Amino acid sequence: MLVTSDIPEGRGAGSSSALQIAALRAIAAAFEYRLTDDDVTALAQRIDRDIVHAPTSAGTLSALVHARA
């Protein structure tokens, strides 16, 4: 997966979290693996904490996970 953006670093207003959530959902769908919204929130929070080392609050992630277009 290749993603590009023109958003300056640190100015995305949650764009990296939104992208992370979209990627989690896309990967799960590609493997026909069903994730609940709570699963996606927990996975995103773990990735932020353990891999990215930029903890995002569960509230922020949950708001993004539950947002619908």
C-alpha cells in the first residue's frame, strides 16, 4: 500500500489516525476477516502506542472509527 499526502507533518488533524483505521479495515476486508469497531479502535491504539510511539487517545480513535460518511 502506497499513500501520499500534501498535509504538512503535525498538521493533519487526525489524518494519520483516519488513514490507519482505513488501512486496518482494508486489510481485514482483503483477508475476509471481520473486525468490530471496538477491534479496530483497540488495534489502532496498540499500533500507535507500540509501533508509531505516538499514543493517540482511545476517544479520538473511537470517534474516527464510528464516523460514517
